[in-house]
Amino acid sequence: MGLRRPGIGQGLTVIIAGFLPILAIVSLFPAVPSIIDHFAAEPTAAWKVPAMVSAPGLTIAIFALFAGILVDRFGRRKLLLAATLLFGVFGTAPFFLNDLNAIYASRLLLGIAEAAILTTMNTLIGDYWDEKGRRNWLTLQGLAGPFLASGVILASGFLTGLRWNGIFLIYLIAFPTFLAAAKFLYEPTSDATARKMLGIGAEPARSPFPAASVAIIGAVTLFASALYYVFIINGGMAFREVGIQSSQELSKLTFIPSLFVMVGSAIFWATGRARPVVQLGIFLSLIGGGLAMIGLAPDWRWMVAGLVVQQTGAGMAVPTLIAWAQTKLPFEHRGRGMGVWTACFFFGQFSSPFLVSLFRVQTGAMQGAFLIMGAAGVVGAVAAFLLAVTRHGGDNPAQPAVA
């Protein structure tokens, strides 16, 4: 077992398993209006259903800080197999439930499984491959993700058309993924790489923890994540305001725009020589501008155009935020700092529907909420560009800045 070398089977399994947590948020977007309709008799459904979509983000935010301990204690393969099974059980549970609170609880439990999957997969990537191999498989994962997400969106529209909670059957994919993981994934002989990544047995830090930088990282990540999830969670309700009522029609209209996530990834790659804060400004400009266009759209055509811009920004989101954050973290504090990043990113997922619901009530329309969130993103972009102009040394990894 110790002489095994990872190959295509391990790589493809890592890509598929790593995509499972994305299902928790992407799959439900076209189904939100239908679920709200089903629970129309409950006065809290208008905000509780979108909150249910993002509920796994809360438990990921909480457990991401401790998932590394579980990986080290129980091993990579065992934890991944257990988490994948639980993902399938908790993911499909709402198909058999008809109580909104029970569904919400199952979504919170789903987040625990997701936190374990995310942590385990990131650790295995470091265990299995050297730097070149990791880069190759992560690049392939980034290219495959948009196609998988677009396919999920199409399938979710079909399943929702069959039954109001039919969408939750899509989580059955966890079970063949479990079989693939059981066949191809193996426990690494040495965990030196993972222990180094988790900071276990490392030398004592020679510099103080950069609390100010980490606080800025957390605040910006929380803000950007809240913007990132605005459309994912509430896009279906925005399209209803321009006359798109059917989940199947919504899936068809959003299929092509969703592929522009790859354009955002290409922009991130093309601007690789720019300072990370500049990339941050470009990302916020695109996602904020796209949300604002959706908020101002007079019909579905303009809304689709806004979605193209928003999805382009979404494609830059995660790599841009990670690249920017890592420039502010010295090596000996990078693990804890990125733990804060992960927690804030997923807490942004959890908090986004509450912000949108608040603005929707204030403006009287979902598009009004989109406009406010989009405007906030544009303001953030302006701040990032101004910072890039005024602080030329702010991205020196050796001397982390707070902005």
C-alpha cells in the first residue's frame, strides 16, 4: 500500500468528491421559488427557504477551524468515506421531509459532512502529488467545475419540475462517489506533508500573529462572499420579477451565462502579474456591476446580460480572494490565517440571504436588494483600486500589510 502512486483514478475521484460541497448551494438555486411556493402558508418561508439553501455554510464556518484535527486523528480515507456517506444521507433527507424546520436541520448537518470533505480533499491533494501534480489536478478541477455546475443546474430544473423537493435527489451522486473513493483512494504512508500543512510539529513562530492583517482578511472575505452568494441563492426570485416563473425555463436561461465562470478564471490567470489588490478590484467591479445590472434589468434579456457579467466575476472570486489573503500572511501563520479565511467565506454564504432579505423588505423588491448589494460591490472595487494606487508596498509577502 505504501508503494502506491496516484494516477488518473485518484485524480478524477478527487475532482468529483471535491465538487460535492458545491452541490449544496448550486443545485438549489432554480428550486428556491418552487420550495417557497410549497410552504406559502408559512409566513417565514420567504426568508427561511433562502436561509435553508445557505445553512451548510454556517456549519462549515464553525467546523472548518477544527476539521484538520479530525483529519489527523481519524485518517484521510476513513474520514472522507464517512463524510461522503453522511453527505448522501443528509443531502437526500429533505426529499422525505415535509417540515421546513426539519429540512433546515438536515442542511445544517450536511455542512458538517461538507467541512470534512473539503478538508480531507485538500489534505489528500497535498499528500498524493508534488507541486507540479497538484497544480495540474487543481487546474483540471477548476476547468471541470463550471461544466459540472451547469449540468447540475439543468438537472435541478428537471427534478424540480417533477416534484417540489425532487431537487434533493441529486445528492444521490454521493453514493457512487463513495464507491469510487473506496476503490481508488488510499491512506498515504507518510503524513509529513499534511502535518506541515496543519502546523503540527512545526517550529515555534518567530513573529507575532498578524492579528490586524487577519482581521482585514476576514472582513473583506466576509463581504466578498456575501456578494458572491447573492445570485446563487436568490437569483430565481429575481427572475420571477421579470416574468420567468418556471424552474425549467430558468435553468435553460442561466445555463450559458453560468459557463462564463470560466471566463472569470481566465481573467484571473491573465492578470496574474498584477498586484492581488488590483485583481480584487476587478473581481468586485464585475460581480458588483453584474448584480447592479440584474437589479436594474427591465426584462429577462437584460437580466441574462447582467448574469453574464456577474458570473464572470464569480469565476474570479475564490482564487482572487485566496491569492490576496496569502500575500498578507507570513509562512508560519498561513495555516491559521487561511482557517480564518475559510470560516469567513462560508459565514458569508450563511449571512448573504439575511442581508438580501433585509434589503428586499426595505425596497419592496428582490431587484432592489440586488441593486444595493451590487452598488456595495462597486464601492468596494473603487476602494481596492484606490488602495492599489496609494499603497505600492501593500502586497509584499515578507511584510504583510493590513490593506
